[in-house]
Amino acid sequence: MNDPHLWWYISRASAMIAWALMTASVLWGILLSTRVLRRVDNPAWLQDLHGYLGGTALVMVGLHMVSLMIDSWLAFTAAEVLVPFATAFKPLPVALGILAFYLLVAVQGSSLMLKRLPRRFWKGLHYASYAALLLVSFHAGFTGTDVGSLWYKIVSLALISIAAVAVTLRIIAGKRGSRSATRTDADPAATPLHPTQRDMVVASATAVADGVVGIRLERPDWGVLPVWQPGSHITLHLPNGLQKQYSLCGDPANRHEYDVAVLRTAASAGGSTWIHENLVPGMSLAVSGPTNHFGLEPAADYLFIAGGIGITPIKAMIESLPAGRDWRLVYVGRSRQAMAFVAQLEADYPERVIVHARDENVGGLDLDAVLGGPALTAVQVYCCGPESLMDAVAARVPAERLHLERFIPVARAARPAAPIQVLCRKSRLEFTVAADENLLDSLEAHGVPILGSCRKGICGTCEVRVAEGTPEHLDSVLDDAEKNSLGVMYPCVSRSLSPSLVLNI
């Protein structure tokens, strides 16, 4: 600590570490976005690692800037490290470094606000990380005191080469995806009615359990499909006029096919019955999505509880986790013959999967035993299945540790309906929604670009951002507190507690 050049050493070391971390973060982000990592790619830790690398790089940049001010030889002022061209020492290269710092702050800030920002805006801002890395390279090359040394040249060339190869890979992958996504015909009728809706072909339809059919969908031109993460669902627009949501249960790294499994139910509105009786390979269907309101959050330990066809999103979650992650699955069903994927799950994870088939067990599932014990006080619980099962789990698990995927909406009490004055900010439309009129129907009638699907408040397709006003949440997509924090509502069933609403659409 007595070395007068201590902070100079710290400044040099933190700068090189920050540069290396930024390069690693950009490289990791490219590997994730291009799906090069394929089966080991999952949102529970790899995407977080990408964020941690960027965040740590920002911390190192901050340490570099502070050490520049503390070092008695360099003696930069706060203005000189924060304001471009405020210093007389190599003003242009220093300014480039300062601009890179602000771009890095913007990228990291957008990552923290991912759920609050429009996806397109976030994605565009995220590309600024490439510019930040380029600016850092010029900054380091023209201001570093070790520029002429051999070790510095080797490290610099290595980092610049890695970044160049990674960016080139990203450009090539992007162009291939664009070419694959281009239609080969010029038929105007082939254009989807909505940006998220596309024509897909049934590649296969096979029985995966008694009363359950597994369906594989692909684009007619074998084009690249949108990225999805475990917990996502798609909407099938059936020829009989129904729109039905089904969880994706395949491999997120497979960018050319979507897999779903459909249970035939007696109480069906007609969707599952139509699929089981009419769907055949080669048939064309309109598909929208994917959408995800049941995402797998990072955690050290998971408990998955699946009932019947509720295994579909859970299966994708389990298969996305790294081998060393702690988790276990409790899979409930009326019989093994009726439980989709049960043999595969037991064979792949014999020590982690507990199967409770009612025809093999005299007593019912003891949820108190499953959810009890001190070892489960911090575990994250993911449950999907019949309402009775989810209600029973919800009664035993605190809301902060519970994640549910519902098939039918929860009954919610609403106050007497009143007219709502609605202003659509982006569409520049203002109109009144009558007390007996559905908010989503009114938005559609006035030509507002919004897509509805389930119209029951469970799929989340009609999500819209609320700029002003207080929504009356009557849906079952997310917790009300989370919807309020995100500033969103689902107008297919929800209304307003305030006389007016300003919607950012």
C-alpha cells in the first residue's frame, strides 16, 4: 500500500480486465443469440452469465476511472473521466473510452429493465455493445501506457481477433436466418395477417400417451423460427375458428420445428377434439407466438410439479437445465399409459423423477410431504396441471417462490362496469368503451393494432402497456403486483378502475 504507483497499477489492471470481460460478454451473447451452444443453452444460468460478464466489466471500468482520479501521477479530475474532450491528454482516444463507458451503462441498464422495455427497442440498444467494444479497442490502442510492450500486443491482438470472429459469426448467422425466412413464392395470400402469425405445416402427428397426440410443426420452406425459451406457448388457429394455446415441449435449440402435445378432453370447447379427429401430416395451420409468461427464473434448486398434460412446459424446463443443477419432478396422472413422456423422463432422470399414478396408489398425493421439510424452504416451485392441483400447491407455497401456468382463468370478482375513456397514444385514437362493451373488442373495432387469442385472460397475447390510468386486472396471466410494476394489462377481460386509460399502442 506504500507504493506511490499503486493506483497506476490498479488502473492498468482494471482496464485490461474490463476489456477482456467486455469481449467475453459480447462473445457469449453472440453464442446465445446464434444458438451455437444448442442443448447446453438455457435461461437459468447461461444468459445470466452473459449479464454478469457485462456487469463485472462495467464495475472494472468504474474502478479504472476512479483509479485515474486517485493516482497522484495521473491526477484526472471527475470531469476529465466523465466528459468527452474535457482533458488535454490525448483528448480523442480518451473521449472514445468515455463514450464506450456510457454505451456500456445503457446496455446494462436495458438488461435490468428488459421486462419494461419494448423488445425491439431493447434489442436495438443491445447492439450498442458492439460499438462499445470497438471504441474500447481504439481507446486502449492509443492511450495505454503499455502499448509498445510485447505482452500488451499479444493480449490486444487476441481480444480484437476474438471479437472480430464473433461479430463475423453473428453477421453470417443473421444473413442465413434472413434468407431462410424469405418466402420462395410471391403469393400475397401467403402473407400472415399479423406479424407474429405464420403458416406452418404439420410434419408429424403421433400418439405419445393414451388420449395425447404429439404434433411437430415446421415452416413450408423449412425456414428459421423465432427463438423461444422453456415455458413458452404458441397459438394454433384452427380451421373451425377456434384459437388454442399449447405449451412448447421440444428443444429450444431446434430453430426449424415446434413440438406440442394435445390432450383430448371431454370438456373441450372443440379444439382438442378437432385436432384429434382431423389433424394429419401435411396439413397447413396458422400459428402465432411464441409467448412466454411462465419463464424459468434463475435458482439454485427447483421443484417441478406436473399434473397430466401440464408436463409439457415442465419437460422443456427440465431439459434446459445443466446436469449439475438441483431439481426434482413430481409427476401426477391417472395412469402411466395416460402420462405423456413419462417413460422418457424416468429413463433419463431416474433419481430425480417421482411418478404418482392414481391407479397405482390407493391414497392421493400427499402434498404436505412433497412440499414440507426445511430443505424446501428456499426451493422455487413450478406447477402446471389441473386447477385443483395448482390451487392446492398455491395454498402451501409462498407467492414469491411459486410459479403457475394456468389452462383456465381464475374466477375474479369485478366491480360494476362503467364507461372508460381510452386514448391510444401511438395510434392517436380516442374513444369511449361502453359499460357493456369488451375493451379488447372495442380496440379491434377502432382499428388498433392488437392481437387477441384466448379472450379468457390466460394466454397473454393481447398484452398492452398502460401509460396512464389504473387497470382493473381480471386476468390470470401474472400477479397483479407484477403487472403493475411492468405497466401492462390484458384487455380481453380486464377493464379500468379509473375513468380513463392511456394505452401505449
